[in-house]
Amino acid sequence: MAEPRNRYSTVSLTLHWLTAALVVTQVLLINAHEANEDTRLFIDLHKSVGLTILVLTLARLAWRAANPAIPLPERAPRWQKLAARATHVLFYVLLLAMPLVGWAASSASGREINFFGLFEWPLLPIGGGRDVARDLMDLHETAAKALYVLIALHVAGALKHHFIDRDNVLHRMLPFIPRRP
């Protein structure tokens, strides 16, 4: 029988941490926009980073389909395994839905999306104007709050595994943390 994997691949780690860094970037960009509402620069960058997250999430899903997740330790209770699975599924749902809804909102209002100044991202064939765009942005903001809750649960779970369960779950995503015997 093959020895179980004890850490994720470089591709998995890169996609995970790059996505995490871009999510933090999104929060910083939206906060900068709210502090400086007279500039569109932060929103334009927010849109580009959001679409980058969409593409990366699709890549992560493709990679994950070919490279399944490492299971939690056998001794982990069933409810924890279910909670971890549900959290990961919800992460993927939100990391796809949020950029799609933002893209739809821009499209509904007819606001162009200039992808990092490289090219115009095509708008979706959605009408409805400002009212539809506003409703979509409300949904986008609600999803952001749900994402914050998931991030908190994810980090709390990782820290619980490391400091309370004293297993190697955190080592899988942070290989510089020494592996426990």
C-alpha cells in the first residue's frame, strides 16, 4: 500500500496561498476605495483582481479534481470531517459566485471592465441598469460577509489542529512548520 501524502503539492500550495493573498488584496482595495471615493482606480483594480480570483478558482477546481484533498486524520470526529468538507465546498462556491456576481453587476450597469489596463474584459449580456446592478452588489457584499465567516472558521480549524489536536494538518499547507512525529 502506498504511503499517504503528508503535504499538498507545490501547485496546490501556490494556488491556495495566491488566492488567499488576492482575497486580502480585495479587502484592502475596497477599504481604500471607501476611504477615497473620488477615485475609480481602486474599484478598477478590485474588478481585475476579482476576475483573476475567478480564473484561479477554476484552475484550483481542475487541479483538485485530478489531485484529491488529503483526508483529515483518521481520529478526527465525523462532524469535523463534514464541517471541513462543507467549509471547502462553500469556499469554492463563494470564490466563484462573488466574481461572477460582480461581473454581472458591472455588466448590468454597462460599466466596462479594464483588466489591469491590458484589455477590455467582455461584459455579460445582462440588462437592467442601476437597479439590477445595485441588487447584485447587495448580493456581492453579503457573500463577502459569508466569506469572512468562512475564513475565520478555516483559520480557527487550522489552529485547533495545530495547537490542540497537535497533528500535522497545518504542516500540509505550511511546510516550513516542522512535521510532528
